[in-house]
Amino acid sequence: MQPFIKADEITKTYGQTLALDRVSFEVNQNEIFGFIGPDGAGKSTLFQIMTTLLIPDSGSGSINELDIAKNYKEIRSIIGYMPGRFSLYQDLTVAENLKFYANIFGTTIKANYELIKNIYDLLEPFSKRKAGDLSGGMKQKLALCCALIHQPKALFLDEPTTGVDPVSRTEFWDNLTQIKHLGIPIVVSTPYMDEAIRCDRVALIHKGRILKMDTPQKIIAEFSATVLSLSNIDKHQAREAIKNLEGIESIFAFGDSLHITVSKDNSSIIDNLRSTLSSIIPDYKLSEITPDFEDCFLQLMKEEQNV
């Protein structure tokens, strides 16, 4: 089956800065594909290229078998795009923004109302409120409605939940799942590791390079090390004491604790770790935990930096 969205060896530089380094991926219909990575990873540049707003230095891409360079006008008519910053007209009301975007695409709110109904039902009480006066969560719901109003064949959402409260983030992802089931492929980027689990497949991206691409479940299952949680400590003191111990692969802060990654064959490593900690932090707590998606991503980033 031909992928609906495809990128092949896309590269982009800004002066001496390499923003994207031979990025390739494919997205099928009925799929949410996530790009997971920190700020500056290249996510926005990639989305701007795939939505025909930027031209890559090299490489190619297609959407519904339309080339992103040769067929950019056709592509713009069949995709919905939410940029990273809220880009609707802040002085227009909710209803006016929707009507404006429907007019741009030669359609009406009524014609495609069923597609946005579940989202717009939450917005309707604020239909006369200016977009600039909406909360962060409501702004994103309005932006999603505007991206859907012309019944696009694919959606590109660049960090759509950044700065949005946890409840609104959950509601937004519930909406994306409903949209996916309508046969609209969704490409979404996020810096939030917990949102990766909501995707069917993900690409972990850092400094313009894809570190790994698979389902979130497989990425976690393939994590080959042991993760220890160290708590009831002064994080700085503990890190300084153990950072140079043999066998410790990485140390990252997680809330009030440290996550320490060691190799699977680790009994002597853990004994040495406990001995070192006991001499300076008598009441520490150390336990083995199941790695989560963030542990996997941080470890892959460290491995990339050591190459």
C-alpha cells in the first residue's frame, strides 16, 4: 500500500546550521505519526517543508502522490496545517475566524460541520468572543477547527498543545483520535514525552536527525539497559558523587529524583553505587523501575552525542 505522506532524505541548512539531516519517513492513512523532540530539533522546519512553505536544500516529499515542490498549489488545498504559534486573527471572533477560513477554501461551515462538530460544541458558547481573548486550550481547539473546515486529506500539527493545561491537552488528543478514525492521517510534533504514547508510530528527532522510528511500545520494549530511581536525596550532591562511577551510562533528573541508567549485567555496579551513596546520603532510596518513553529518548540522545 502506497504511503499517503512520504519524505525522502530531506536536508535543510540555515547558513552553517544543519536543521535537517537526510530525514525520511512515511505515514499511512488512519495513522497518527508523531515527531518527538526538544526545541531546536528541526520539527518546525520539517513541517514547513512538508506543507510547501519552505524549499529543502535536497531530498523530496509527497502527499497523496503529489510532489511537495512541483504540486505545491494542489497540496495546499488538501492539507490542514497548525503552525507552532497561534496564527488566527486575534481581533476576529470565533465564528468570524471559522467563516473566514471556510471562505478561503471555497466552502462553508455548514458543509463540513460534522467534521468539526465534536470540537466546535466546546467552542460554541464563546462564538462571539474574540480569538485573542480565548484561553490557550480554546485557542488550539479553534485552530484545529479552522484546519479542518475544508475537509483536508491530511493534517500537520506543529506542537499543538504547547502551553496548554493538562485537561485541554487530553481533550485535544481525544479529538485527534476521532479524526484519525475518519481516515485523515495526522502528523504531529510535540516536546511532551507522555503524548508520544498517543501516537501509532513516532520518530525521535534531535538536532535534525531521526534517532529512532517505531511504535512507542516497541521503542520502550527495545530499551536494553536497567533504570534505577534514586530519591530522598539532594540531587546535585548525589549526581556529583556518582557521575564518574564505572558502569553508569547516564543520569537524568526526573522531578525530585534521579533516573540512573546502568547496563543489564549490573550487580557489581549497583553494589558500588549503594556503597558510595551510603557514605554520604544515609537515607537515600534506590529502586529499579520500568523505563518509560522519556528514559528511552534521553538515552538515545546521549548515545547520539557520544558517537
